Amino acid sequence: MIRLRSAKVALIRSGVQSVIFEGLRPLISQQASGSGWP
């Protein structure tokens, strides 16, 4: 059960990270082009 719970938490965490990343990508790309990031 503990392993299943940790797997579920990891899945949720990765989903949240992907959503946040997709949401922040435009802002990051704007800042990157403005501040000279690669």
C-alpha cells in the first residue's frame, strides 16, 4: 500500500510539474529572449 501511495504521489507531482512547466514556458521563453539565456 505504501508503495502504491508513493507512486500515486509521484504521478500527481509529475503531473503538477508538467502543468506548471507548460504554464510558465511562455514567460520563461520571453525572459530568456530578453535576458540572453540559451
